[in-house]
Amino acid sequence: MKYTDLGLVNTREMFADAIARKYAVPAFNFYNMETLNAVLNAARMTHSPVILAVSESALKYMGSDMLMGMIMGANISPDEKMALHLDHGTSFESCVRAIELGFSSVMIDASKLPFDENVEITRRVVEFAHQHNVSVEAELGILSGIEDEITFGDKASYTNPDDVEKFVRATGIDSLAIAIGTSHGAYKRRRDDEELRFDILADVTSRLPDFPLVLHGASNIPQKLITIINKFGGKLSGARGIDVSQLRRATNMNICKINVDSDLRLGFIAATRRALAENPQNFNPREFLSAATTTMSQICADEIRDIMGSENKL
Ligand code: G3H
Ligand code: 13P
Ligand code: ZN
């Protein structure tokens, strides 16, 4: 399937505009009808471009036919500037499969490999993807993936600015994800005053002027959601994200794609826990699923306005 037949666009024009006007295009992860609808509703309500991100495990969970059926059912128009993006692709084959399914953008994440191997696999993906006018994101540096234990930075390493020009030139990528202190999951910082490494970001930006940069692990982890989850039986104490002010600062320094998954997971769980606790007689799942969709959509819309700055940028 060609992505243009699905009304999708690749990320090239989106990112050029985002850099010129200093905002970030949101990349929200989805994995079922509710998460997809929440993102679509928010993007349409706020007139924001959006990247619909699917991880390999989310693709496996939905199944490719069901996923592409939902994208068809979303009736996306090219004017809405929506991309369908493979998040953290782990192999050349995985990226090829996504492109053949109808994805308009892929990430090849070989950042854990030695530099030369990262270049080699990324270059192969770019060569294939560009034949299909699909954009490619790759990564330099390693984010820590803290999920449930507070174990900061064990395998993480910041992006080395000395590497970026060579990597971009050798691979031909369209955007570069960098590691400046963000991390995946809900436990990102030990202290409230912990800052991202803006010195590294500034160095990268000076070496790659006007080149699209990407921030993974950038959820804000709204404390009001943590409070609701813990009040209704959850156990997520100590969860902390990236401050709005730091994310806004990053969007002024060529970060033109910000990835958010955890905030929507928290919204889904907070709304579900509350709905089930407040209405124990209910046994119609559509009631708590509707509440979850509304909450996630509100989170997306708030972040589009307050973090991404992408409202009314179509
Ligand atoms: O960056 C990773 C995303 O949060 C996706 O996570 O593989 O559990 O869908 P997942
Ligand atoms: P969060 O866990 O901070 O939402 O990051 C998501 C992400 O980077 C997806 O690629
Ligand atoms: Zn990520």
C-alpha cells in the first residue's frame, strides 16, 4: 500500500516548517482504537500536524491488518498533515515491512551498536526508504529505559556532538534523535531541579544548523494523573517527567519532534481506575473506554498547546 493512498504525508515538510516556526510536531504512540481516536481527535480539534507512532510491539499487538484497517477508517486527508511512523525499528527488515504496509516514516534505532554498524544499517534503511519517499529517523546516544525501578542512567550515554555531522552525512537521514538526559517511562528524574543537557543540544544545533532533531522519552508525567492513579489503587509514587519549560526551551533549539507515550498510558489508566472505582455496578466496558479516550484526547490537546506549540500550524 502507498502511504499517499491513505492520505498520509512524510515528515520532511512538517519538520522544515517546525524548525522555521520553532515548534515541535507531536509524536504520540498508539496501540488500539481508543489511543488512535484520542490522538486524531486532539490533532483535528487543535489543527496541529501529528505523527502517529507505532512501536514494533504495538504493531504486533494490533496486527498489521487491523492497524492498517484503522488507519483507512480514520479517513485522513493530506491537508491534515499526519504521518504514520515506525517507532524504534530494530532491523532493516522491520523498516521495509512497515514501508510496504503504508508507513510514511520509519525510525531505525541502531544506537546501541558501534558507530560504524549504526551508520551501515541506517544507510541501508535510508536507501530503501527514500526510493519510496519515506522519511527516516535514526539515533545517536542511548536513552535509559526506566520502567518501574529508579535506576538512572545505567546503560545510558549522551549523544557525542563530535559524531553528529559525520553520521548525518554518511547516512542521509532526515532527522536525528539525540540523548540529552530524557528517558523512556514514568521515572525520569531523581530531583525536581534536574536539567536536560542543553549544552549538548546547543553544540549539536551549531554543527547541524536547521537539521531536524528528535526528543524521545519526553513525557511530562502530569502529577495530577499520578495522584488519581494512586488514589484509586495504583502504585506509582515517585514518577516524574520532563518540565514543560524545558520542553518549550528544546523546541526553540531545533527539537522539532517530541515523542510521548507514557503520558497517554497514564491518562488511560487514571481514567479507567477512576471510572471503575466510581461506578462499581458498571459492567459495560464502553463506559470506561470512553472516559479513557476523552482523558487521553485532552492530554494530547493540552500538550499540543502548552508543550509542542503546534496548535493552528496546519
Ligand atoms: O519508546 C518506546 C515506546 O514507549 C513504545 O513502547 O514497545 O511498549 O509499545 P512499547
Ligand atoms: P515516554 O516514555 O517519555 O512517553 O517516551 C516515549 C517515546 O520516546 C516513544 O518513542
Ligand atoms: Zn522512544
